[in-house]
Amino acid sequence: MNQIIEFEIDFQVNLYPNPAIEQLNVHIDNYKSGYSFQLYDALGKLLVVKKIESEDIVLPFSSYSTGLYFLVFLEEADKKLKTYKVQKSH
């Protein structure tokens, strides 16, 4: 019989404001070096790839069109930690 192994990931992110207008503020609890993020639009187009260098990030959102975006957080080996939906408002 196969056994299901569950992994607990101690990774929490606060995104605000959501929906974003001018900028999106990101705060990472329990920040560790080696994290990175990718921002995708609703069609899956990669817009931003960036290494995270502190627990607080400010993403400019004013140049993006109104709509849905996906913020994907990764650890060192490009292992996906979590994906968050972000709404861009006008």
C-alpha cells in the first residue's frame, strides 16, 4: 500500500493591497535567502523574475493592465513554494 507523505512548508506571505493599483507590497514571514519569485499575467506570460533579498518587497503595478496576475514563489532549486492570485485594479 502506498503511503502519502505530507510536507509542511513554513512559508507565509502577506500581499497588500489586493487588488493592487500603483504597487503591491509583499511581506514574507520566516524569510530565507535563496527564495525568488515570478510574476505571470492571466495568459501565462512571464513578466518578472527576481531573487528575493529581504522579507519586504514592493512591486510596481501601475504599468500593468487591469486583470488577474499570478505571483509564484520558489526556493533555491526552483521548487515551487506557493502561488498567489493578485488582482490589478485601476
